[in-house]
Amino acid sequence: MSDARQYGELGTQLVMESRRSTQTDTLIKYNDSLVLSIIREQRDLEKAIDAIAVEGRGPPPALLIIQTAINRNKRCLLAYHSHRLDRLRDMYWAVGGALPHILSNQDIRSKLSPHEVDYLRQYNSFVMEFRSEFSHELDITASITNPPKDLYVLVRVIRDCGKIETEMGTIDFQKGQRFMVRRADIEHLIVQGYLEEA
């Protein structure tokens, strides 16, 4: 570990990256190299504590400084990962719980670590399992910020989405067509960008 750098400086960089992500309202690429550097610094600090503890004297002031640096690095790592998971959950709900819509977007996918992709898949499976218990009464993936005004809505197809089973039967949504359908049947397609209200 370089003596020119202060303890916790890398953790501060990680927190600043999270702050930039929040201020620009974007998801910044996962910084694997910085996270690994902080973990390496943690190991070096733990070795320094072991070396001090072996001397057998009372706890020197250096021990307190090193322990504080270790705790700060842990908090910075937890804050960074917590921020990213919050952003991923927000993205998931913004598209109405459509995981393939997120993972098929190469711009978003390139910014995720493999562990975050696994997290999203597991989160999606938990949501789907929870949703299946009462899917006939309530759609938890529907938007709650804008409550529906009407039961039926006139929609225009923006992108082909194939045949969809609705309460009125099967409808083949092809680009350019318009339909009057029950909002609850197609709300997820509006959120995902396949349909738009006419």
C-alpha cells in the first residue's frame, strides 16, 4: 500500500461516484477495479492490525486509526452497493417489472456486474412468486403514480408485441394498429413501451 495515499481515500472515491450517479440520475458502470482495490486495502489494514497486536503491548494509537479506516471502508462499500441496488430496483419498477426489457438493453447491461444481473433475476423471481398468490385480484406491477381514469383505454401499437391474451380474448398487437382494451390487461405493455395511449 502506497504511503502517499491516505487510508479511506479509495472509499471516498467510490462514494463520490455514487453521488455523481444520483445527481445525474443515471446508472454509472460498476467500478470493479476500485472495489477490488478497496478490498485489497482492507486486507493490508487487517495485516497491519495483526502485526501491531503481536507486539504484546497495550493498544497503540495506530491501532485505533487503522480500525477506523477499516470501518470507514466497509461503510463506503456498503453505501456504494446499497445505492446501486436501489437504482436497480427503481429501474425494475419503472418498466413494470419487465426484467427482459432491462437485460436486453445493452447500454444498461454493460453497466452491471454479473452479481447485479443475478440479483435482478432473483429479485424478479421473488416478485413473480409473490405476485402469483393474488394475481387475479391485483397487479402489483401496475403504476400507482397515475391511477387509471377509465377501465378501457384506446392504445396505439408502437412495436410489435405478438398475441396477448386479454379478458376479451386473444389480440394480435401489430405496429400501427389501434385497439380499445381493458387497461389492466395491457398496462405492462404501455410501461414497457410497446403501446401508447392514443
